[in-house]
Amino acid sequence: MEKAQDIMICTCNEVYKSEIVKAINEKGLTTVDQVGEETTAGTVCGQCQDDIQQIIDEQLA
């Protein structure tokens, strides 16, 4: 996924959806906390945690 077509999920840490998807698939992550530990997404203000959960759900479906 190109950055131009990618979506920034975590604005605090500038983490894009493609980074989150890659981490979920490569590391077998299943929780928002695991994604945060791996990518730093959702670890500052927490506003994107629902979006991260939705991405996890999509990947595990």
C-alpha cells in the first residue's frame, strides 16, 4: 500500500494503517495493546484505539 493511498490511523505517533496491518499479520497480534507495543499506535491519547480494534477484527476475519 502506497503512503499516498494509506490512511494515518494514529496521528500522535504518525502510524499508518499499512504499518498496523503488517504488524498484525507478521507478529500474530490480536489486541490493541499488542499493536501499541509493536507500533506505538494508540499509546498517547488513545483516540485511535477503536480504529485499531477494527483493523484487528478485519485482519482476523
